[in-house]
Amino acid sequence: MKILALGDIVGEKALAYLEKTLWQKRRELEADLVIANGENVCDIHGLSPRAADALLAAGVDLITSGNHIFDRRDIHAYLQDSPAVIRPCNYPGECPGEGSRIITSPEGWRVLVVNVSGSVFMDAMNDPFRAVERELQQNRRRYDVAVLDIHAEATSEKLALARYFDGRFAAIFGTHTHVPTADARILPNGSGYLTDLGMTGPVESILGVTPADVIEKMRTHMPRRFTVADSPIRAEGAIFDIDPVTGRANAVLRVEF
């Protein structure tokens, strides 16, 4: 089984790009499932119901998110009802939505996807280690393969979580920092791993944002409205080749298109 994971989708133009290209790329890569982080689709911060529906129609099977998922109020009710959009599992239980979902591959394999937010250099959240453990225990015997999206700032925290859960997830990848890392590998106990998938967004940018906006903010420390950069789009992510019988990864390969 092959799972394509795409990094943070930044802006409406990135969404339009996936609408044009994703189904074809999915066929080329022979991907059985596609997972994408969608929390930055709408004006860099947030996801709308319309954008979520468009991503799912474009070929994404499940949308993960992160610290900006509640930026738009119109997504709150959608999160409660949608089986294809999740938020980090270490948000308080009173928050809308779920921290994991089970999706089914075309061959019938049950894939548990868990989303967690980091706690280092991020908003204060519940312990990510205990939160992920809870999701695994609550879904025990209900899935064949598990996947973990770690939406975190610190590479050390992503690595720590990956090492701790190595062997219990077939695929573990990081999102949030929008820069792809060069450490795609199989961890000692069989989990496929990549510290950060990168982003699906404008190439000539600073993390998807117009460079002048970011530079001015850093130089002056004055409030500045960030806008999505206007440049060609590139999708970044990784393809995880997984043995659904053992629940381990055979290979991890970075993908750009």
C-alpha cells in the first residue's frame, strides 16, 4: 500500500493547483491514499468548509491540520460532522472535531490517521505523547495501519515523538515549518519517517508568504498583514510504501511536483 502525504497547503492558488494536478500525480505514483495538511488554505491561516470540500474532490482522502484550524469560525461545525478532516488530538476535549479518523484503502485496509500538535515553541497544549497514546488505545483492534502527522515547530520534538512511537505507526511525518527536510528513512522499529514534508504553495516566497511582508515585519517589528506570494506553485511531500500486513514501512521517498 502506498500513501502520499502532502505538506501544508498555502493559499487558494495552491488549492487550484492541486485541483488540476493531484489526480494525475496520484495515478503516476500509484498512491492508494492521499493525506494533506490543509490548515493554511484560506489566506494562509485557516480552512473553510468550501476549501475542505474542494480538497477532497481534488483527490485528498483525509485532511489533517494544526494550530490554525480554529481561525475560521465556519469550520467548527464542519469539523464535528466531517469524517475526512481532523484537528490535533491534544486540543482540549471540548474543542470541535476529532484528533484521529480511520479511512479505508481501495483494497480494504483500515488506516488510522492521528494528528498531534507540538508543545515546544507552540501554543500551550496537552501533552502530545499522552494524547497520541490515548488515540492508539481508543482505536485498538479497529485499524490495520496507523499514520501520524506531527504539526510542530521544533525538529527535536518531532524526532522525539517519532522515536517514542517507532514501530506503532507505519508512517510518521512532520508538518508546520513548510521547509522539506532531507532525512527520509525507516526508523529502527519499522516506521517510515520524515521530519517535515515541506509545503504545497508558492515557490518564490518565505514559507508561502510574500517576501517583502516578512522582511518588513522582521526589520521593523511593526504589525504587518501577510499575503500569499504570487509565484508558481510546487507541491512537496512524501510517498510511504507500507506493508499493511506487518504495519511497517518498506520505503519513504520525498516527492515534488
